[in-house]
Amino acid sequence: MRTGSPLRVAMMIALGRSLLLASLVRAEAPPAAAPNQVFKQATPIATLKLGVVSSTLRVSADGQRIAYMATLEGGGEAVFVNDEQSPKYGGIVNDSLSFSPDSQRVGWGALRDGNKVVVVDGKEYSALNGSAEGMPVWSPDSQRFAYFAATDDGKLAAVVDGQPGESWDSVIRESFVFSPDSSRFAFVAKDGDVGRVIVDGKPGPRYRNVAGFTFSPNGKHFAYVAMFEQSMSIIVDGVEMATGRSFIKDTLRFDGPRTLHVVRLDGNQLVREQINLIGLTGPSEATSPSSAPTKPEP
């Protein structure tokens, strides 16, 4: 039987191998999707432990990590991040468990030996005499965090990156905010019966009340509404920029690094008022008592 030349035989063998490899690749490839067909892939993240409190379940933004609180056999509570257990605590603060925006960090409030602590990445920080639900608050870049704590005299202080600041009669929990670039931190405090905005630890002027705090996109400027007895003012970097009687709630917004707008009621019309920040340099003119507007306090 003729088999041909050695070269011809070698070429036929190589061709056969190529055809066999191609058929294997086609066999392993997923089938072509039919119209409206979706292929799904399920990846286990963690196994919930006995004693899990389902209302505390939190999933990181990237969907790769899960955290929750569980009651332990024999008493006490712990936080589980995926399948890793924290030390045992006397209790975990309600609604305090949270992931950072980048999903890499996790924090919560806890009770240890009768004292409240805030735990971030496994490290405990003092909550003085108390901590709040929904803490800590994370900066946009996930590198910083803040919460508030009660002092021995019954006042409240903001704790930023583990360092407590000046204490106040009360603080507005929902006002805690980092600038978009994460470099600055602000909140609203009550000083007696008046309100003050605290930016980077520096207290602003005293007003009847304040609301609508916002940072510019680059973090260099900030603005809020100051309320007097019969009028309101837009305060930008501690300077009074506009006055009216009826600014609409939650409409104060920066359009860019040096422009912002607010909507106000003028008679029976709604008016959009734009403010250009000419001559304001930013953090160097942050709020301070000396930068209070000329309008007298009520």
C-alpha cells in the first residue's frame, strides 16, 4: 500500500491535528445566544452563619464582599465579613455596619466592656460616651471616615479619622459630609439655640438656623443658606452673596468650580438665581467668626 513521501505524510498528520484541535475549541465554546437569552454565572461569596440578623446584611458596592452581624452561641455578638469573624462584642450598634465606597474597608459601632467603640478595618476607636446609628461616614475616596460621639459633659463632638474635635450642644447627624475631593469635612452644629457650620474644624458665624450645605466640585468652595428671623442669605466661604425671603429647600447647587445657583420664590414666580464666585480663593477664606456677614443676628 502506497503511503506517499515522508513529507506528504507529515503534512497530513499536522492537518489532522489542527482539525482535531479546532473541533475541541468549538465544543468548549458556549452556544450562541438566542435573541433575548441571557447567560448567568453564580459565584458563591460567603455562607451565612447561624444567628445572623438579616436586617444587618450589607453587600459591598462591587458585589464581592458581604458583612452582617450575628448572635454567638453563649452570648455576645460579632460581625462577619465574608467568612471572617470579628472579635466578640457585647453588642453591635444598630444600622452602623457599612462598606467604604471602594468596597475595601468596613466599619461599625460596637459595645465592648460597657464602652462604645467604632471599629474600622478591625481597629477600635473611642466613641467617648456614645456613638450614633449609621456611622461611620466615608469620604468619596474611601481613605477617611467620620462619626460623632458624646463627651463627658453631655455634648457631641465630630470624630474625623479617629481624632475628636470641639464639642457642641448638638450636631445634625445627617449633615456630615466630605468634599468631593475628600480633602475637607463639614457638618452643622447647634450652639445653644443657633446654628453654625463647622468646616475643617473651624466654626462659622452664628445664625438662627442653617441648611443646604454643599461643596464645590473641586472642594475649594462651600455654600449654605443662613436663616434670619424674616429673611435668608446665601453664604459662600463665609461671605454673604445673596439675600432673599424664600429660597427653595435643597436647590442650592454648584454648577462648576466657581458658579452656583439657587431657586427662590419672587412673588408668585420661581426664579433661578446664578452666583459667580469672583475674587473668592477658597479654603483660605473658610468660615471663621471674623468673616460673619454684616447683617445683625436676630
